[in-house]
Amino acid sequence: MNPQLLWLIPILPFAGFLINGILGRKLPRALVASIALLFTAAPALIVAQLWLYMKSAGAPLSLSVSSVPWIAVSGFHVDFAFTVDHLTLIMLGVVTCVGFLIHLYSVSYMAHEDGYSRFFAYLNLFMFFMLVLVLASSFLLLFIGWEGVGLASYLLIGFYFTKDSAANAGKKAFIVNRIGDFGFLIAMFLLVAHYGTLDFNTIFASISASPLTGGFFTAVALLLVLGATGKSAQIPLYIWLPDAMEGPTPVSALIHAATMVTAGIYMVARCHVLFDHSPVALTVVAIIGAATALLAATIGMVQHDIKRVLAYSTVSQLGYMFLACGIGAYSAGIFHLMTHAFFKGLLFLAAGSVIHALSGEQDMRRMGGLWEKIPITFWTMTAAVFAICGIFPFSGFFSKDEILYQTFISPNPLHLLLWFVGLVTAGLTSFYMFRLWFKTFFGESRFEQHGSSHFPDLHAAHLAAVHASKTSTLTLEADLEPAPAHSVHESPWIMTLPLIILAILSLIGGWVGIPAALGGHNEFEHFLAPVFSAAAEPVVATASHAVELTLAAVSLLTAALGFFVAYLFYYRKPGSAAALAKKFAPIYSLLDHKYWVDEIYGRMIIAPLLMFSRIFLNGFVDGGIVQGTSTGLAVSTRGSGWLVRRIQSGNIRSYAGWLAIGAAAVIAIVLFGHHTLPH
Amino acid sequence: MVPIAYYLILAAILFSIGIAAFLIKRNVITIFMSIELMLNAVNLTFVAFSHMWHQVNGQIFVFFVMVVAAAEAAVGLAIIIALFRMRQTLDVDQINLLKN
């Protein structure tokens, strides 16, 4: 296999971005969609080929290509260089596969939207940067991808930029990510100052050769963690992700669930050598992960917007991955990353299908009873819900169980607490996901067609208009149904096909990592072993299969408990949840307001910052120094002009007078001042 | 033989009178005449030096000046007549059509 093919993987989506971005407005929609699909399918094929090659016997553990030097300044140089090892391979597989499926889904989902070519151009741009991010073999190139996906995310969150809330959500995501990027940048500066390079191999080789731990490593690692909390929406920087749901649903699925937000986890796993040398940083990562998982899960329990529930669920699941990295079980974290990409991408797409079917309705209080009307969406979503709740044998069961198991058996006593938090979160996850499931698909239908003013986004308004004109003739499924009273309809095949594929992946995706206790070989961990074998301490302590099976049973029971509670509250006695909320009003209000975190940030950080900006920056610096300087310049210019202007009287005789005086002065100097003047 | 200084002093006096009249007077014709006076003061110095050095260059120059002055008088007087017909005045301070 020619390693130069690696260049094509990111460049093809970039070409798609250029074509659609520059010419897309003039091209027909079908062509725009074909270009976008072609330029994402091709990298997926290359990745598949790469996968086969790397799996074959005797293949090298990693594959690198590098260009001519990119930056070369006295001793410090960086190349455009890509490296593929097994970790990258998994990320590549997830990004290209899920990315392609979501592109396919978008072709139909966005069919009635303005800015069709803009959407696909941005989506391809995102693919380009995401692939650069995972392929990068130096911190700098990774950072380029890191910033680039942030840009694409900003552009796509604000896709409906005429809507204020969407534009603001885009800005919020961008600014909050800047805080994380600040940490990332400082970490890079420290590394350059210390090692004189940003190349992964060189740095990690030096670090693993070092007998020291803590100190410098902790500083760099914590700064990188700050970057990761921004990108992967962890405490304290998770606040942007729920708002990012303002973007179109495929964007939420691709960027804010499956791929971009996992970049932080990928980065931590990539830098595992560094983290292994800093127990403090690892503990911080584990605590942040567990705390975020719990916090986001509790908020997710009371949300009404279907996409917001999924957003908090994403934050919570990312917390699991952080927890896994924090206890040193990197391969478990990446495993969960992969299965999460399948089932969370599917959940979002299925939610998008539900929203599509209901002409843009996102509020679960106005859903219900949909399972007969949109069967494909229902069954695929069911697979995803089972997967995320960790029901055997769906993928989430294996990955989540692996994380909890690794946490439980690790020797650190703190980890027992973290395990308990993880277990509680698993129960909560099961509760809020089945709550969503019951509220959306079961019970009585609470949906009614609204006027377009009620629709939460522009997409909805478009859909409503379209549906009004051609009711339920969009799909085969809809035709087969006994003409529903309102135009609730199944999505076309081009949307359901990705759902079905992802549902299959959500089901079987976990089977690559079946632990030995359940009769598997945990191939996933073996596959990643070459990457993580450099870990300083062998964290994978061995415990008896009995312990592992018991733990699996416990988490299954927890998930079942969550299911049962949700069943009770939202199926058997639909009113009881509201009664309970009334009974524990303070707690409910706390959760409903998301722990007032946005408000606290608003008061504690944004308001003082605004005050400072208004008084010092705007009032003093801008109003005083900057404007003062320019005003002073203007005033002095005008003043001197006022003085000099008097000479230009327009009176010719006065000019002649000045001329005569000047001539007289010259004569006087020539005659009398000759000797006093220098030559 | 009259010393050169006398001619020069006479020329300087004529020139100064020309300048003074140019600066003080408002009547266009007077200003015009003062310009002629200045030109002729210069002519006088040319002729004086020409005579002193026994060279003809200065005198040729004077002819040129006279030609130009004649042309200027023709054009200038024509302009003055045109101005007077239009404005009924020869006061330069009132001829300010282009101002503002």
C-alpha cells in the first residue's frame, strides 16, 4: 500500500468543500449532493483499504508520510506529516464511516433548505479538518485540525444565521472553545520550550525515557486537559454543547455527538505517555469525567426538548470516556468513543427523523404514540436506546461495562467512588433515555399541527410548507399506512438507510470487545495494545471472571431499574412524574435550570468581564487613549489649518506683497548677511 | 561718463515705485501701469550693464522684454475692457467672481 495515499484522505473532502463552496450556488442540488457524497465516500474507501493493509500479517504498526518542511526556524521545525497507527485507524474508521452515513442522511433531511450547497461545503470542510486532526503526527498539525473543526462547528451551529439564538449559540461555542484552546496553546509553548519540537514521536520518546513524574508533565497535561474540556464539553466548559443544538440535526449527530466532541478524548489517549507520567493530571481527568457524567445525566432527566436530552446525554457519555482515560484504561475509553459514535449518531439521526415526521416539533411534550406511524425510526431508535443504556448484547453494554470494570478493579481507593458515580450515572442514563423513548413513541399522540409561527426553527417552517403541498406521498412507508389524520410520515429511504446501518452497528459494534469473562477475546483492546503498550504502569490489573460477571450483572440491573422507573412514570402513570416534580419542586427547579450554571457563569464571569470591557476597555482605552489620540490629532490639525489658512486670503495683492517682502529679504541676506551665513 | 550706480539707483527707485503702486492701488489700469514700470526698471538695468560691458546681449534682452510687454498690454487691455463691460468697475477687490 502506497503511504502517499494518506494525503488523499483529508484532501478529498477539502476538494469537495472548494467545489461546493465556490460553485455550489450555481449547481443543481443533485449535483451538489453527489459531489459531497463522492468526496466523503472516497476517503472511507481508502480507509477501508488501509484497514485491511494494517490488519494483514507483517504490516508495520504505524505508517507515516511527511512533506517538505512546513515551518523551519533556527532549530525548530515542523513538517506536514501524517501518521497512522491503530488508534488513528479506529478514529479514521469512525469519522469516515459515520461521516459518510450522515452526509447521506443530510441529502434528504436538508432537501427543502436554502443554503443547500453551503451546508454540504461546511460539512466537507469539517471532514477535512477532522481527518487532519486524527492523522496529524505533531501537536501543531493536530491543533490546526482542532481549530478547524471548531470553525466548522461554529459555521454549522450558526447555519440558520438569521435566527438570533442560532447565531448566539455559534458564538458561545466558539468563545468557550477559545478558553480551552488557550490551555492547549500554552501547553504547546511549554513543550516547544522544553523539547524544541512538537513531533509526537520525539516528545513521547523523551517523556517515556524520563524517570520523573509530575512537575512539568503535570503542568503540560493539565493545560491539555483544559483544551480537552473545551472541545469535549466537560466541566467547566461543557455549557456550549447543549446550545449547539441550534444547528441542523445532522450537524448535531456528526459534530456534536459522534466525532468532533470526541477529539478531546482522542487527544488525551494520543498523549497517554504524558498522562502516565502525571498521576495528578490523570486523577483530575477521572474526577472531571465522573463529575460531568453525573451532572449532565441529572440535567438530562428533566429536559423537554428531544435534542437537548441527547445533548446532555452526549456530555454525560463523554464524561465516561474521560473517566476511562483518567484511570488509565485508554482503550476502554476509545472503545466507548467508537460505540458512542454509532449509537449517539443514530439517536440524533432518529431524533431528526422524528422531528422531520412531526414537521419540526422538538418538544417531547407534544410527541407520543409515534411507534406505529414511523416504524423504521422507532425500531432503529430502540436499538440506539438499548445500546446507550447498556442492555446486553448491544454495543453500549460492552464498552460501558469495560469502563466501569476497569474503574472498579484499579487499586486506587478513589476509583471505587468514581465507579459508584459511574454506576449511578448508568442508572440515570437508562432512566432519561427510556423517558425519551416512552414520551416520544408511546402513550397518546399529543401532536397537533401548529401555525408556522410556533415552529422552533426555519427548517420546521420549510417542512410545514412542503408538507402542506404534498401530504404523505414522500415515501413508500407513508403510502402503505392508512392515511394518518395529520401528516406524520416516515422519512424517505435515503434517511432511513443510514439509520438502519447505524442500528446494526449499534447492535454489533460492541462485539469486537467482548471481554474474556463473557467468552470473548477483547480483540479491541488487543488491537490497540501496540499504541498503549508504552503505558508506564500496567493498569490492567487482573480480577477473577466472577467479579467481572457480577459487575456486569450489577450494571444490567441498574439499567433495568432506570427502565422500570421510566416505565412507571411515563407509561403506566403518566401524571406521576409531574406530581413528583411538584413534591420536590426545589430539586426539580435546580435541574430544570441546569444547576443555574449558565446564570452563575453569566454573573461571575461574563458580567464582570462586560463591566471591565465597558469601563476600562471601552471607556478608558477606547474612549480615552484611542479616541483621545485621534481626536487630539484632528483638533491640532484643524487648529494649525485655521492659523495657516489666513495666509491663503485669496487677495492677489497680499500675495504680491509677500512676494515683495520675500524678495527683499533675499536681497537683504545676499547683501548684508553674506558673511554670517555658512556656505 | 555717468557711473553705473546712478542707473541702478534710478532703476531701483522705479522698481520700488512700481511695487508700491502694485500693492496699494486698486484700479486695474494703475496696477497694469505699475507692472510696466517694473518691467522698464529692469530694462534700464539691462541697458546700463550692456553699455558698461560693451556687450549687446542685454540690449537684445530688452527687445524681448518690450515685445512681451507689448503683447501683454494688448491682451491685458482687452481683458480690462471686457471686465469693465461686464462689471462696470475696475476695482480689483470687487472682481471676485471666482472666490467662494
